[in-house]
Amino acid sequence: MSKEVVVSEPAAIANQIARTISKEQINDLPLGRYEGPIRVISRDEDVAAAAETLAKQNLLGFDTESRPSFKRGQNFPPAVLQLGGPEEIYLFQLLQLTELKPVLKLLSNPSIKKVGVAIHDDVRKLREHYEFKPAGFVELADISQAAGIVNTGLRSLTALLLGFRISKGAQVSNWARPDLSENQLVYAATDAWTSRLLYLRMEALGWTQLSGKDDTLNEL
């Protein structure tokens, strides 16, 4: 007797969420940006207190920014690390800091989820300059792909799941500068804030159990 195979529809369809979105459709959406407190950490003496505050959360938005490279084979170290909870976003200016142990401890804590898009490359670059074992990282693209979403970049996911667009205007600016501009601060904070909102949205939709990857980088 043959075994019946039940093929379920992608979760995105079941939730009546579009699986793709065009640049034109994204550009038609209202612009969204983070408008809460932004804590810029550029002094070693402020690192421990910031990490202590962040350690009280079980879910953090995560991202990094690096000085852009315009020459083939040229790479620059991560200049900014963004970690954000529900009330404020912390921006660590890595090139200004020498004491990062409290933050690296956060990045190694499996009990605190760090969520974002394209986090594998971000963590790889961080590990080229800092010694830590990553734990608790969750790739939002993996979750959305498991749900049937085709466009899994941060801007596309924000449009599909949150209904607004985020600006990428400051993406290729000089993140190594000691004094970041207002546009850079808001851009960096918005990426971390949006990543956290996306995870909560995916969790509410029941998607976070679909990929089978609670800790995307556990094997690194």
C-alpha cells in the first residue's frame, strides 16, 4: 500500500503574505526609521555598562557596518557594531575601543538571541579581529526562506512583513570616521531595530520554528 504524502503550502501563502516584492513596490511604501534613543559607545569605560544593560534582554537586533571598499581585494574591519533591544539601540564604534570583552561575552551567550540578515558574513568579519565563539545568532533570511519568501534581504523583508521601506542611503558612507553623522546614526540604528521587529513578526506568524535553525552560527 502506497504511503500518502501531504504537501503543505508555504507558510507565507497560508498567512496571505506576498512572497516577492519589486523595487518599485518597495519605493511606493512610506519611509520608516528608528526614532528612539541611540547610545553611541566610543569609550572603553562605557562598554561594560552598555553590555550589562543589553544582557538583560533575550532578543537583540544585530548588524555591523564597515568602511566601504572600492578596490578589488581591499577589505576594512568592522567599524560599528549595532545591538538593539526594545527601548534603545547601542552603536559600538569598534575602531575607537580596545576593551570589548563584555560585548564579546554577549555575542557568545546562547541565551540571548541576536537576529539579523546576512549575519554569517558579519560574524566572520568580527572573528577575524576579535576572539569569541558565536552563539545565539539567528539568520532571518533562513526563517523567511523556510516560509516561502523569495526576496529575503533586509529591505525586502521589512517591506513585506512590516509595511514600510528603509533607507539605504548611508550604506556606503565612511563608517570608520570618529564622529558619525546623524544620517549614519539613524541608518545603523534602524537596521538593528528593524531586524528585531522582523523576528517578532515572524515569531507571531509561527515562522520561527520552520527553518530548524535556532542558532544559525552554532557550528562556527
